Amino acid sequence: MYEQDIKPITRRSLFYALTDIRYYVQLLNYEPGTLVAAQYSILAIAAGEGRLNINGTWCRLERGKGFILTPDMKVSIEQDSEAALEYYCVAFEILRTLGSGGELNSASNDEAPTFPCEGEVELHPFSWYIELIESIYRFRYESDEIGSFQNYVRFQELIAHILENNVAGADQTDTRAAVALSIERLRHRFCEQMTVDQMATEAKVGRWQYTRLFKQLTGTIPLDYLNELRMSRAKELLLCTEDRLHDIALKVGFSNEYYFNRRFTQTVGITPTRYRLMHRDDIRVISPYLEDFLIALGITPVVQCSHSLWGKQDYLGLDETPVFDVSSGRYEVLSQYEPDIIMIDGGMNRTNFEPYAPTYQLARISEDWRSSLRTMADWFGKADRAEEVIAQYESEAAAAKSILSRTAKGQSIAVLRITSNGIALYGGADMGYTGPVLYGSLGLTPHPLVKQLTHGTRRADLPLEWLHQLDADHLFITFEKQESSIDGEERKLLDHPLWRMLPAVRNQCVYEVDFLTWMNYGVISHRKKMDDVLQALA
């Protein structure tokens, strides 16, 4: 090719540059006003309910909703519920490359490039979008070059997904349908040996696009989805047949027993052999401070655990069950109860228990108690029982929420954990022992100080000099004795002048609750919390 035949490439593309990202918590007493959008913005609703007015048209606001706001739009936001309306606003500008050099230029009014979509947009799956937006927000002040570039990439990924999900043509629709058909076929062919490249080729979709659409449709990547199908079938064969592990491995798509055993253990958390054992009706279990989950599934532990300072979980009603003090350090006594299995949470040292029975550790016992209950139910073959328990909780919570929406309307709540050394304020609806129940399931209104101090964390220290700001209508308090050097030292706060001046104290709206009942993630514990709240506020 001669030099004179080479022509410069003309680039004329749009780029999007993040200019600002903010997180808003709008309370019920906020006075709405009309705003004029100065830049393009992505509005993502994280919590609460309300209404958005765009140029005179009202749109419903709730978690999962997303909007593209364009310059000069007249916008106002109103809150509908007592719970705070929480949302992210991601501002950006459009840049254009012009000429053969590809120089970046701010879009001028004369050129007026526009974003391909505006108003309400689809943000699905929302969990993916909100996680990405939260990451952009968390690293918004990143100053080093690599960190700043990584946040730039996150923002470009956000824009790309919004465009792909909301500016789809016929080809995109056909491609999505091809991937959906591939997923349906996979459900019947999971025992075959296959790779992602093979799946994508059969669907006539590029591997990268296939994986992305696959995750949008299923919530997971292809090989993880394939593994879930195989594990589900393996569990059925383990319980319904006496087949050898080697035979089961071949039937579900593994080439040998060793690899099947390893993948099953990685996925389920226990070995296939132990999975079979745990489905016996007479299995003997020790599960320190996880007894709540066991009892909810209809399994009585052979021993209940206690702590010299905290006591035992009396609310579980295990009066006839022997007690083991975990603070004694005498783990050898567990052998006398002849356990088949010991289950512990992530905060305990596994090596203390392993000499006395096969020991399994649930890494994450947290506010996602439903997931923890389902995991344990799966191990013990109690999946149906778990769903019954969850459904019963949801029904009771809905009934309680209906009552409290009348009796506690417009009243603020806070939960305090008090020790001899200080006060801990428990967080909002998404985190902690209490927030998901009180502010989530029951729809109660957290005091503004809860939002201010505990955003993004389960609890926060409340300095004594800030105590006067806690003018909540109702306080639920529990006392922890662990830091007390003398009996009752943790209760000294009750005599402090600042405490006695609080509105809830003066109005006798302070309710002392059981420590181990409220500092627990179990479903029975949560139902007891609901009972305590109803007794206090209804």
C-alpha cells in the first residue's frame, strides 16, 4: 500500500465523564422544592418511598427505580412514607471527540449531543447497579492515578449497562432470546461436559456478550449456574438412593469422585458423605449460639451453650437441655454428649471443637438470617421447613407492621446497647441485630441520629456529650455485663443527669429488653423482638 492511499480515520464519538456523585437521605419533614437539573444525572433510589415530578409529570419512587435527568429538566422530589427516602445522584457531562486527532471537547450548546434515553430507565438487576454505584461513591475522592482510573472504569461500566438495557434494538432482543433458550437447554444437559465457549457458540453469541446476558437472566455466571444444577441433582441422589459417590459423580457430570467430592464440599460446605449423615432423624448436634436456627428447623441440640457473663438463651426454652459454658474453655466435656456434628459461626475458633466431632463453620451469620436458615436447612434436609418458618415470620411481621403503622405513626425509635464503658447505637434497616426487624420488617422510623452515626455500619458509639441529641420518642435498651468490674456497673448511665433529661425517659417510654434475645440474628429471636415492640408500642 502506498503512503498516499492512507487516509486519516475520522472519529466522532461520545464519551461520558463523571462530574459529581452524592448520597441523599430525605426525611419526612423535608420541604420539597422545584430544582432545575444543571447536568445529566442518574438518579437511583436505594430505600424509602416517594414521588418524583419531572416537568409536571409524577413518577413513583421506591427501591430499584432509576431515572436519567437531563439539563434544564424541572425536578422535585416528595417523600410518601415515614421511612427516609434514600437515593444516589450521579452527575455527568457528555464529551465529543472531533477530527482525526480524536480531541475531547465539552459538548457545546450548538452541537447539543443528547443521552439516548431519559426519564425512567430499567436498572436490572438492581442489586448489581446499586453495588456499582456505591463503589463509585465510596471511591469518589480517590486521588492516586490508578484508583482514580478504576473509578472512571466503574462509571463507564455503569453507563454501558444503562445503554445496553434501555437502548436495545431487534438484534439485542434476538440475542437475549438466544441466551434464554441456551439456559433452558442447560437445565436438561447439565450432566454433559461443556465449556462457556461451547455454550456461547451454540447460542451464536460472542462469549463476552453471552456471559453478560447470562448473568442478567440468572444472576450468576454460566459455570456457577451449571455447578448449581449439578449440586442440586447430586443432593437428590444422595438422599433418595444408596448409589456410590463414584456413580453419583458420573450421573451429574463429573469425571471422577475426587473432583465431585471437592466441588460438593466447596459449594455446600460439607462433604457428600456428611450430607447424607446429617439427614438422619436422630442426628446429634452441638451448635454454640446457633441453637435458634436449629430449633426453628425442628432440631433440638444435645447441649445448649452459655457464657459466664452473658448467660444462656433462655428465650429458646431449652430448660431440659444440658448447658455448656463456652467461656470456661473446657471443650473436652463436649465428648460426653457424643455429637455427630458440631456447627459454629465464623467468630469461633474451629480448632477448639474439631477433636470432638466433625466441625463445620458458617462463615457469615448476619442480618441475612433467611440465607443462613436456608443454608442450615439444606444441610439437614429441612428446606421445606425453612420456607414455612420464613413465611410465618413474614406473615407475623406484616400483621405487626399494620398495627404499628397506626399506634406508632410519626414516632421515632432508637436501640441502645449499654455497657459500663459507653453506649452503642444500633443501625438502620439494612444492618445489625435490630435494624432489619424494627426499621425493615416493622417499618418503624429510626431517629435521625441513627442515620447520621450508623450509615454503612451495624452500630456506632454514642458519645455521652451527644446523648442530649437523642430525643427519640421511644428507646429500647439492653445491658451488656462483659465490661463491668462490679455487679450492676453497666447500669450507672441510668443515674446520669443527661439520661434523665431525655424525652423518652421523662415520658416513661424506655423499654429494657433481654440482651441475648435482642443481640441475635435468629428468626426466633427476631419474632421475640417483634413481640417486645408490640407490647411496648401497641
